[in-house]
Amino acid sequence: MTDPRKAIQDAIYDVLTTAGLTALVDPAETDAVPYTVFGGGTMINGPLETKTTDGAEVTHTLVSWAEDVHTAQANASTGLDAITDRDAGLSVTGYSLVMCRHDFSGDLLRDTTEPDKILYGVPYRVRIVVQHP
């Protein structure tokens, strides 16, 4: 099976931007907040690998960053809603979506590396199962 992580990341990017959020893979210091950053994606082959089905389970971790804690929390909620919305449907090119669910939300992060700015981050992870049609 080909690795579906990039296709899933592209699909998540599409739904986040459609929801009005800025999504970045590797933000530069000059990028204006608020934005959502893609963390690592992990692929687990197995649950759908049978003689007749070729599939994979993928987790993607994201963090919504903002200068205001409430904005960071609201953007994480908006992003999570957009990704897991059953009506809008996450469309993963080259695959059929089997399942998409909220897997984890972490504690509020606080970034004080810049002397004049404090950023707040809300991490969350989604679990997505896809198969080849």
C-alpha cells in the first residue's frame, strides 16, 4: 500500500482553509498568528490489511496557535469540527474514507520564546482510517 499520510494531510489542509483557518506545515517566524500547525503523522498498517482489502490507519497531530488563549481554543474547536464533520466529508484523494474521529486533545501550551509575545497552543490529534477503493 502506498503511504496515505500526504493525501490525508492535503485533505485536512483543504477542510481547515475552507473553515477559514490558516494551516501551515512549517511556520516561519514572520507568519502572522493565529494559525494551525501540522505535527507528525503516524501510519499504522494493519487493521484493514487483508487478502481483499488494502487500508491504513493514520493519526495526525495539529496545534492551533494564537496570541490569545480563547482564540487558540476556538480555532482548535473549529478545526476539529471541520475535520470530523460527517456532512462536509473529509475527501482523501485516491482513498475511501472509512473513519475519522477525534483521538486526543492535550493541555494548553504556552510559548514564550519571543521576548515581546506569548503564544498559546491547543494540541489535538485525529485518527483517520482509509482504504483503496
